[in-house]
Amino acid sequence: MSVWQPGAPCTPRGCVEPTASAAAVPLAVLRLTAVGLLVLAGIALLPLGRRIPAGAVRRWCRWIVRAAGVRVRIDGAAVPTGGLLLVANHISWLDVPLLAAVRPARMLAKTEIRRWPVAGALAARGGVLFIDRDRLRALPDTVAALAGVLRGGAAVAAFPEGSTWCGRARGHFRRAVFQAALDARVPVQPVRIGYRGVRGTPATAPAFVGDDTLLASLWRVASARGVVAEVEVRPPLPPGSHLDRRSLARAAQPEAVTGHEGGHHE
């Protein structure tokens, strides 16, 4: 088992409810076209880098999720400025733009993505921090590099569960990434992500688990109806509030996702 990426028991066949129907095809095509156009617009603006205002990045990320047919509700505490470790549970590829909608940050990603055609180069240019999940000996250097980024005042976003879960089940936060926050003496911002269906029950359509393909997941999300992404920004954990990474990871660990009133809909 990798220190960064433990396995999850969730699979598309066992956990994910099908959504596609013949009537949903035209709408799904329109939604995926809109998502594609927004992604292309983001790629075109990538050379501008940090010159793009954070507010514009947050809106763009919300638009991507909304274009896929998923309403967005963000609720909770204010997010600190300066160096910050954002951590969230992991269900879907939608979690990435949702977390960036809370605060744009440099994402952690597996080293395999660097070798992907086109996407790898774009991720590297976008400031993604790559980690080698299978080399335990590289862990201290990786933590030191993350701490250096955090000390420099940047936000880093991570999914400490290390693997995606269906939303009905969840994993435990791995502790390694929290050591970087301790070493850099920066706050940790816990974020809880969940997806609801039309009846208010957990929606599994957004889950990207097991041997699921990105294309299949994209189509399932785009053909679903009435899905709401609920993002709860919990109170930040200030530096010094926890003396070791074990207690810090436990404090940041979300409980089971529950519905909450209020928030901002899009």
C-alpha cells in the first residue's frame, strides 16, 4: 500500500448508480461541450499565470462544475490568506475545481500525470506539485518541498484520503501531508465536499472510483439531473493548535457528509 495512495473498496459497479437515458443524451452533449469550451478558455489563459485575479479563477472553477450540470453550494468559514494547506475528502474529479473555487491553490498530483500527453505539460505549467506515491524514501524530500512552498505564502491543495471514495463511504486522512503544514507553521483549512440528489440523499453519479474511466465519469455526471455539490468550509486550524501530524490529521478529518441550510447556490 502506498503511503500517499491507499486503496479504496469503492467501484463503479458496486457503488455508483447509473444515470444515462436516451432523453438525457442531448442535454449531456450540450453540457460536455460547455465544459470543453471553458477548459479550452482556461488553457488559452494559462500563460498569464498569477496575473489572473483569484476571484476570476474561483468563478471559472464554479462555471466548470455548473456547466457539467451540477449546482454549487459553498458555505462556511472565511479562508485565510498567505501560506495555507487546504485539505478535503475526495469523491470526484469535480472536487478539484470545487476546492479551487474555495481558494485557488497549487494541487498535489501523482507523478504519472506528468507523463500524460498534453495534460501532463499543462499540469506542470499550471503549478501542480507532483508526488511519487510509491517511493517511501522520497517522502522526507517531498514534505520538505511542500513546506517550502507553504512558507513562500502559497496555498497548496491536497486530498489526504489518497484515493477517491463513492461519497457513501469514506477513508481516513493520511498524515504525511500535514507534516508540511507543521514544518511551515501555516494554517490548515479543512473542506468537506458532498453531492446530493433531487431527494436530498447522497448522489453517487459524480463518484470517480475504482477502474472508472474519465470519459465514463464525465458522461455520467453530464447526464445526471438535480445533482448539487455541497462544499462546507470548516474553521481553519491555526499553527500551533496541534503538536503532531496525527492529531492535526484527525482534527481535519471530515465526519460523514450531512445536509446544511443556507449557503450560496449557482
